[in-house]
Amino acid sequence: MKLYHCSKSRSARVLWLLDELQLDYELENLPFNAKALKAPDYLKISPLGKVPVLVDDSVTMFESVAIMQYILRRYGKGRLEPSSSAPEYGQFLQWMHFGEATLMGPIAQVLQHVRFLPEELRNPDLAALGRQAFEGYASMLDKPLKDHAYLLGDEFTAADIVVGYALFLANMMDLLLPKHVNLIAYYERLSQRPSFKKATA
């Protein structure tokens, strides 16, 4: 397998998973800029000019959560996910997709209007709305983590990787508030994992 990766991008999720599963892979580090991601040779691999991209023999994929599900199904051997017949499997899928489809939205909105967009295009009101939306999601997440170390209980799963990456960005933007006691403790547990440190370096 070969993973095309940019530091601090969504490809960190896939890198984190590959290392947690101790799989063999080749890593292609790309600079996070338009020159590299829109280069003709790279666009042949990634038509959208984005990362991650995973190449596994004849299979080429983008979309980080889809890549993670592919790796789990093909190479996970039951690790980092419950059995599809287990009662918690539906909840596992829920958190896998919540981390990208729901939680990342307001974080990306804050990033755009605080860091990425040119100054003249930044909108403080949109950044504030992103912070407000994230706070609501964070408060919701804080409750189930009161009595458990991880999203599905006391066992770390790939769902924690998806949500954990979103929290990594949220922490960078100071979106985690002191009142989110359980969520902060959860993020601190995730951030101590060697594979997290490698993926987010």
C-alpha cells in the first residue's frame, strides 16, 4: 500500500490507522500547497487534487473514512472495530461518520475564516457560528465520555481515530473549552498514543 499524505491534513487519520494496525505501507509526503496537489502527475492519481489517496495494487481511493473502512475490512482482521454482528457495530459506524460528516464542518468553518482565507474574505460572524456549532457538538460528546475511556466504551477503535483527528484540529484552534472536562481528558488520552504522535507530527 502507498499513502499520499500531507502533514496535519485528513490523511493523518489513515496514517494513524495504518500504524495502529502495524501494517506495511509506503508513505509519500506531499507539501500542503496547490503546486504539489494540482500537479498534472498527482491529478492523475487524485482527480480532486486532495489527500489522502491510498493506492493498494489495482485499488486507488480517496476520502479518509472510506479508506479507513477499506483497510479495516481488508487488513484489520477484526482489530479496532466491533464485529458486524455485535450490537455496538451500528454505533461504531455512527461515530466513524459523525467525526467527518458532522464534527468537522464547524471546525473547518473556523479554520477558513481565521487562518486559511485571505484577510479580505474572512468573516468573523461565520467563524463565531462555527465556534457555536462546535460547542454544541462538544457538549454532546462530553456526556458519553463521562463513564468511558473511548466512544464505544473502554476499548479504543477506529471511530476514536476519526473523532480524534477532528479534536486535534479543534485543539489547535482553541475550541475545546474548560467545561468539556471529559472530552478534554479523552483527547489527552488519544494524544498520548504513539501512532497519534506520528500521524500528527
